[in-house]
Amino acid sequence: MKFLVFGSLNIDLIFSVDHIVAPGETINSDALERSAGGKGANQATALAKAGMEVYMAGKIGTDGEFILGLLESYGVRTGHVLRWGGATGQAIIQVDKGGQNSIILYEGGNGALMNGEAAPIMSAFGPGDMVLLQNEIPLTAELMRTAAARGITVCLNPSPFDQRIGGLPLELADLLFVNEIEAEALTGCSGSAGPASILEELVFRFPRAEIILTAGRGGAYYAHGDLRAREDSVDVPVVDTIGAGDTFTGFFLAARQRGCDVAEALRLGCKAASITVSRRGAMASMPFAGEVF
Ligand code: RIB
């Protein structure tokens, strides 16, 4: 069984700040770090660090070669990553004193992926394999249709949530990973309804998908058919939250693949994410399998 993560690769510029900058304000940062990121590359890393066989597909410019070196060091196969003459995707990230972040994306190579580039890569995967997709590249809808037609399990994390989500064939998702903001946007429910009832609305709208709802400090929820599970988050000092959701997704999927039931997979996903938030950075802060399983 192979995982294909077809998604974004970014250069993250992480500014450590006192507070997230306000409109019209100029502030100094305490530190600047340049590292590898992108929700696609982060989730591929989480799966690989969790011991899975993972293939990354996406597009970078010449400034992004170091990302591939890092992915390979974690065991991610990068032979399906395409090149172009422009820049690699960039993320300007502010991390405040409490570890919360805000992100501005420049899509670069992620946005330069073209129709027709997905099919040849997908042809290397088939029934029994899983594709893990996010919303930082323009091919997600095409990838969902191609994967479903080939009998590949479709795992979708529709993040970040923007107008492109409306064009996705969400009914093709076998597993749907959403945070509270994405869940509210998908259902039209207000956050005041609470995660448990928003979860029920997701089940109603996407009855064939396994739904995994992450609620930050509120833990994680699972629903499919009549099955429900919930796990508290692990209370640790937060250094920065970058990549926490990506870590949860990778370790939840890896735990299921290793034969864990959903309650145990939620627990292990939360444990892995708690390790990520207690360290600085995205990929580098993610735990290895031995720290979680
Ligand atoms: O999920 C975290 C990631 O979101 C960062 O690494 C950044 O690149 C953005 O894609």
C-alpha cells in the first residue's frame, strides 16, 4: 500500500513576533527562519516519519531543491515532483508569543501545475493505494476524479478554505479532514453550535466519507455511519502551531494503516500533533514513529 501526496511545496519564512501585525502597523520580529513547508510536503513528511511508504507530487522552482533533499532525508520519494522556471511557493508566517500563527501564501510552482500533469503520475497508483490532497494546488478536483476512477482511496484536507473548495467534488472524498473553520464553512453552521453538532451536519452532507474534525485545544472528533469517537488534545507548552494539523493527518492515517481502531488513531494523531506544537518549525518539529507508536 502506497500513499501519494499530491500538493504544495513551500518555502516558509517564519517571523517570530510579539503579536500578529495589525492593519497599518509595522513591527519588528525577534527571529526569522527559512524552512521547508507547504501542506502537501508537510503531510508527506508526517506520513514518512510515521513509517509509511510515501510519494510526493507537486511543482517547485530552482529555489526549492533543498525541500526535496529534506523530504528525502525523511524517506519521502520525490521522483514525481515537477520543475518550472519560476519561483517555488512561498509562505510568510508570523508566529506570536503564544505560538499562534498567521500565514500569507504566494502560490509559485504550486499554482503552475497544469491540467494533464496529474494523470501520468496517478497511473503509477491503483486500488489499495491512498491519495492525500489539500487545497494549495489548482488540480485537486481533477486529482479527486482521477483517483476515484482508478479505485484509489481519496483523503481530502480542504485547507486553506477558499472559493476553490466550491469546485471540488467533495462527494468523492473517502476521508475528509477538516478543522473548525473549514467545518463551519462547509456546513454553514456557526461555531457556537459546537464541534459535536457541526460534526453531525458534516455526516448528513457527506454520508459516505469518514469525517475527522480537529478542534485545536478541543481535541479531535471522528464520525462515520453510526460510529463516533472523540479524543482530548494533549496539554503541552505551545512553541508554535505550524504543521500541527498536518502532523495529526499523517499520524492518524498511519495509525489506521498500522491496524489501530479510530479511537486509538485519534489518540495517536493528537499525541503526534502535541509533540509538533512543542517544538519550532513545520517538518523538523514533527515526531518520528518511535516517539508516538
Ligand atoms: O500547514 C502549515 C503550512 O501551511 C506551512 O508550512 C505553509 O507553507 C502553509 O502551506
